[in-house]
Amino acid sequence: MKAGLLLLVIAGVMVAQNLPDVLKQGESVFNKTCATGYCHGARGAAGGAPRIAARGFDQSFINNTVQRGVPSTAMPAFGTALSRADLTAVVAYVASLNGVASPTIVANRGGPPSPPVTRLTGDAARGRDLFSDAVRSFGRCSTCHEIGGIGIPVAITIAKVPADPAALKALATPQVSTATVGSDSMPALMLGKKSNAVIFYDLTTAPPVLRTESPSAVQTSDGSNWRHARVIGSYTDAELSAILSYLRTVVKP
């Protein structure tokens, strides 16, 4: 069976290629450039960097992140480091790992301009570094939250910054419910309920696991005893205070 053609928009030039060939090229680029052991694992699995497969990332997020990188992390910008063909192919490959069946990539070499950088000092600057502290692996805030272009937007941005570390640890998240699959119950961040699938993040472990279950196999109920204290245990109260200072500086109500 012939696969459909993938329409690639590269610097205003329309290029039609066979999708399997593009994905094969993208996988090769990913394996040489991104799946290096201390970065992402093969096929987007977790390695030194977080898992990027089956995370529910959309086309725009993948394109921007690959081209612009993630500031203050080990994720570099590939917008000018890769050829246009390789850039387009690797973005398409990562999109396919996230369930995008027919990716259409706008690969504007160099990417869109980066947003203005807020100059931080003192506790706010220290908090920014702690927010995405690589040595904490998945125990860092940026595993689930994106602030100022740093991190992965699994969960919504905190709209109201807690007053202190104790309030942060006790913070309840109204979007988290309880999902039961067979005999297992878990805190779940629901993404969608369709006639043929229930899609949610299982928050039992870090990083969260994106699950797709049959509606007949999963039961959901409102509310959960899940608290932020379960996932921020790698930070001391002093470090959390610095992170809160950072959030107060950059989070807009």
C-alpha cells in the first residue's frame, strides 16, 4: 500500500516527498543527533533527557522546540545546526512518535524569534536554574511544567503562585482525578474522552506516563489525594522558596 505524500513547507518552497522515506531519514538523524545515551533514548524513550515519545506533543510545539531548543537546559537549538532536509525529517519523526499520523512541517530555518529574556537576579535567578536542574533527572519542576520556554507542558502553568513551600507541597490540583484500570487506581490528568479511547497522564511516577485505554476498561472519578509533595521531594524548602521567587517574577496571573 502506498503511503500518502507529505507536504513539506521549507522556507517557502513546497517539496513533496514520500512519508516513509522522510520518517526513515528523520529516525536516522534522531539516532545520530538526539539518541546519544546522555540525551534521549532510542525511539524517543527516556535517557539522560526526558522521554519524548507518546507525550501528546503537537506539531507546533515539536517544531519550535527542535528549532529553538530549550533555554537553560542541555537541549540545543537545531534550527541552524541541521540542514533543512534533516531538520524537517527529524521534526516529522518526533511528531510521528507522538501520534501525528500525517505531519505537515513548517521548517523555517532558524525558527521564529525567541521571546524577550527576563533578566533575573538573586533568588529568582537561582530558582530558574533549580526549576530545570538537570542533575535531578525527572524530579525537577520542568518535567511537567513549562515556564518561559523552559520545560514540558504536561500540566497547566500554575496560575497563582503558592505563598511558601508548605503551600506548594499541599497544593491540590483540581484537574487531577482518579482512574481505575482493572484492580489498579492511579492519579490521572485527563486529556480526552472519546468514543473509542480515554487518554490521560498517569501521575503515579515521574515522568508521567501517557496512557490510552478503552472506555470499557477504565473508570474515572473526580478528585484525588495526589499532591505536589509527591514529585518535588528532591528540593529542600530553601530551594523551593527560590523557585517560588522565580515563578512570581515570570508567571502572569
